[in-house]
Amino acid sequence: MNLLFAAVLLLCCRYNATGAQEVGQHIWERCDTPRALLRRGCPFDRLEDPRGSTVLLKNRKITFHPKEQRRQRQHKQVTQLQPQSVLLHLRPGEPQSFEVKFRRVEDYPIDLYYLMDLSFSMEDDLSNVKKLGADLMEEMRNTTSDFRMGFGAFVDKTVMPYISTAKDMLRNPCKRTEPWPCAPPFTYHHVLSLTANGSLFTEQVGRQRISGNLDSPEGGLDALMQAATCEEQIGWRNVTRLLVFSTDAGFHFAGDGKLGGIVLPNDGKCHLHKNVYTRGNSQDYPSVAHVAEILRQKNIQIIFAVTEEVTHLYEGLTSIFPKCAVGMLSNNSHNILQIIVEAYNALTSEVAMENSKLPPGYHISYTSHCKDRKPRHSEQGRKCSNISVGDEVCRHVTGSVCGKPPSVIIKPQGYSEEVEVLLSPICECSCQKDVVPRSPSCSHGNGTLECGTCRCKEGRVGTLCECNQAESGKAIDSYLCRRDNATEVCSGHGECVCGKCVCHKSSKKPNHAYYGQFCECTDFSCDQYRGLQCGGHGRCVCGVCICLPEFRGRACECPLSLGSCLSQDEQICAGRGDCHCGTCMCHDNRFQGPTCELCPSCPGVCQAGVLATVPPSPSLHSCVEVDTEGCRVHFLLRTRQKEDSVHVHVALERECPSGPNVILITAVLSASVVVLGVALLLLWKLLTSIHDRREFARFQRELERRRWNRRENPIYKSAITTTVNPKYKEQ
């Protein structure tokens, strides 16, 4: 892999335009592009042009030990990445590149930590994991002779609502005694540190009992964080680190702890006491991004061995976690050995480079030469796939800028080896090393001479430090800096120091500077033509365009050549005008166009007789005439003004229009009449239907109003008459 670093430094002219050393020059006058400095008169041999370089500080070669040499190399250092340390002297704007090689070394040590969910639903899986130690040891001997395994387990936080806090449930969350009671719930328990003893792994895992909780998501992220950060307790080495995460459920993440009254964020540190996580009930779950960053820092590669129901959830983590693989676990984990072996081969067959955060202004790019030797660039240049043991991968890297010398770490994801890149920007010219303190050239020792410039001591000003700061700026000094008694000092583009103008640069464009005795000159205020200063055909000097030899005018807008005025017959303005500033000025107003060849109001030239097929040429006019029968006749008209002759070539066949298609016209008219008739009938039917509906509705309303009220018949009279005695009084 080639790595290229780059950054932008202008050349420096050590001396003035005459070649002799002179004090008092401004830095912007001496530092610029080579073309600009040479144009100002700086001699070529006085240009300072520092170059960048690459120095390999530590370049231990990649090792490759066959299996026959395992015993001899037990205590030797194994190297898969070359080089280990690089120093880049970077000149801004000039990229530097170096090559990084990576090779998967045979028999490289491996540490594997098995982290298992021991909630009640994983009971049938535990028996298969107990058998895993010896089988995995035997299988991994085909890959490495230095293999170690460890074991840890997790359930969830031991507070409501994640578990039941009843006393009997805290002792036995499964409520059973046969074949044995469940273990009390816990957050994370480190069971076995990394060991090469497969029998010990089987023994320790065999002692584990299943536990239980209430909700489906588990505290897996809590366990992952502790397994990654507790390096001393786990026993991680600086070798290939694998962590197998086995579960059949999802996971809680940051923020879920509020359900249990836990609001303190996870600090990402190790909190194991007697191999038990002690902050599970006081710190929230870590976020997915937090765990991913810790895994990246610790160079741990994750293998998720999960059931089919949650496979999609953990596959979503592959884009966040630095290097991980997902395997589908059977219902009782009988295929766990196959998942680990296949996932390990998949993880180690891909090499992806990453780098630490770059300082502002620096850039890094990768170019990879993988197993197929085809170059890959940009993001694709970071990765190589299908890498086998012994395959070598090369990459190139680039980047840039001035500032405090930083360092960058480049490493393959999931590996502990890294390349330290020390960056040393070249931001000064070499002449700045030859400083002359209290130089006589700076007004008898009132300043330090540095690259031809006086750095005045406190209280002194001026290009040669010739003035006292307290006395400068008086009226007499400012008078010397006014052009033709102008009101503004130094034309408003500078400051008056010791009776001389010190000009500024443009505030909008730092490359545009003011100069002259009164800062009256600029190189960016000349006339423009077509949006370009000096029409792009000259350079601006003190507000005036200095044109190239082929152009003239205030904005260099007039070409001296007549090429743009030549007509098709190679005459200047077709003989009908004069060429001024690259444009034809026609004598007759009827003629138009760039070369006076068009005349819309002139009589047509296409009036002639017979045409033969001839090759076209710029002097031919294509014409069309219509005869008395309506047929078109095509002919070409050749005119020669110098010869005063006309040649006409007429086509032998006419283009006559065909007669009308009677059948088509009749069919269209008939169809139109039928369609129109059907449309009218449908419209009539629609209108009559609407009218009938309205009449029927009106009839029903009138019928309702004529009905008798059955409760009170107006002609009915009761047979009973009630009379009240007015003199009757109730006793």
C-alpha cells in the first residue's frame, strides 16, 4: 500500500531583484510562485526551493516462519507490517508517499474469548459449549500452535424491570430444583482467563449454571465493554484477538438504563471485582458507537454467533463495528465450532487499513496492490480481500500542511501492529537559519537581519528600523505619504511609516497586493474583456494592460490577425467590409454576419434551371424552386465574383407532392360522425335520467305531505262528555 502525504509552500527569494542582498523587503515580495518571482526580477540562483523527503526510522522486515520452525521462534518477535516508523519532511503542496507491506504470517498467535448469554433460553446451548474447548483447540492447531481460550458470561442488570427482585427469584429465577436450580442473576461474570489448557476450559464451563431475567433484550453491551477494557484480567496479548459473542436475543443500549432508574453514563472503564462487574446497577448501558470505538482501540475482532431470529439485528452492527462477522447459530449451538472457524477465516482474509484522526489541513489517500496486483484507489484502496497466509499486500499513502509537527498512526483493522508516521512540515526557507542579531544593516543594530528583512526591536519601525515608533506617524511623515496632496495616506492601501508607504494586500484576495511609492499600483484593477482581466491576452501592471504582441487595446481585446474576418471564399469580410479589432464592419447595411455574407433583404440568388449531382463546396448555394405543377426542383448555384460567372447544377428528377388519400379521409370522417352521434345519444340519455329522478323525488315529497295523522283524526268525536260542577268544593 502506498501512502501519500501532501501540503502549499511558496518559493522564497533570498535577495532583491538585482541579486544583491538588501534589507527591508516585504515577505510577500520575496515569497511567491517561481514564475512570479522571476518576473519581479529575482535571479534564478537566488530562489529557495526546499523539497520534502521520506525517512524510514524503523523498518523491521516481515517474518515468515513455516510450521517446522515453530519451536525455534517461540521467543522471537513476529512482524506482519512493514515499516514500523516513518518520518516525513513535508513541503506543503508537494505530496510524499511511502510503501506499507502487510503479510499474514503463518502460525501467528491467537487469543479467543468466548462471551455467552446464560439467560434461561440458552440452556440447551450450554451443554454444547462445554464440549467446545477440546474440539476448538484441536481445530485451531491447523492454523496456529499458540492458541488460548477464555470464557465469560452475562445476563442483565439486576434491577427491575430487567429481573424480578423478589427474594426467592433472586435466589432461583427459574423456580425449579430439578435437575438443578438456576444461578442467581448477574450482569457480567468473567469465568476463565485466556489459557492454552483446553481441559481447563471444559472444566470451568462445565460448572456454569443457567440463570434468568424478565425481558428479552440482554445486557450484552455491558459485557462486551468489560471484556474489551479489562485486558489484565482477561489476559489479552498483543496478538490476534477474537471475541465470540453468543446469544439468542437482542441487547439493551444507552438510555435503556433509565427504565431502572440508572442515569449515569457508562465511562468505558474496567470495573471487575473478584471477576464480577460491579457497576452494572449504577452505570447505564454503553452505546453501540462507544463499544465500537473501544473494540477498535483494543484491536478486538468480533464473531457474533446468534440465532436466526436476531441475525438481522447483529448484521446491522457490521457497518459500525471495526471488524466483525455474523454466523447463524443453531437452536442448541451444535454448529458453534463451524461458525468460529469460518468467521475467523473470513475476518483474516480481508485486510482494511485505518488511520488516526488527521490534523486540520492534512490529507491521506491509499492505493492498494492486492493479491490480483490490480491497483485500487480512494476508499477501495483501504481494503484487500481473499488474502491467504503468506500473501503480501502493498499500499501507498499521501498528505499535507504547516503547523505543529503531528504524528499519525496507520494500522490494519483488528491487528495490534501499526505504523507511526511522524510529520515534519517544511514551512520556512533555509536562509532563516542564518539570522544576524543586531545587524549593522538594520539601522546600526536596531533590528535582526533575517532573509534580507529587518526584524526591528521594540520601539523601532521602518523597513530598516530607522525610525522611532513614538516619533513616526507625525504630520510631516504623513505628508510625505500623500500623493498630490490627497486626503488619504498611501492611497488608502497602506500605512505611513517613517515617511514611506508600507502597502497592504487586498483583504478579499491575499494574492493581490498594492505597490508603488504611494501604494497606487495594483495588478488586479485593469480593464476586463469578456469577464477576463486584460481579456486573458496580457498582464496587468499598475492598472494598465501590457498586451501580448498579437493583441492591442485597453483590455487587449483587439487581435492583430485577420483570421476571424475571413469568409468562406477566403476574402476579408467577403469583399463587402473592413476588419476592425477582429470584427467585420460591413459597407452595406443590408449585409450581416461575422463576415458580411448574409443578406436577408437582398433578392434571392436561387433563380436558375438544371442540376447534376456534384460534390458540395463552400462556394455552392443550395436552392429550391416550385414549378407550375407544385413540384420542387433542387439545384446548386455556384457564383464566382472574381470570374463574374454563374454555374447552375439542376437535379434531373422533381419532387412532386402526392395526391390526397381518399380512403383514409373517408374513414376518418365516417368514424368521426359515428363517435359524435354516440356521444350525443349518451348525453341525451344522461339528461333525461337526471330529469326523471328529480320529478320522482318531487312526487314523493308531495305524497308525504298529504298523509293523515293517525293519532288525531279531525272528523272523530268521542262518545263521552265530561262536565264539571262549578259549585263543587273538595272537602
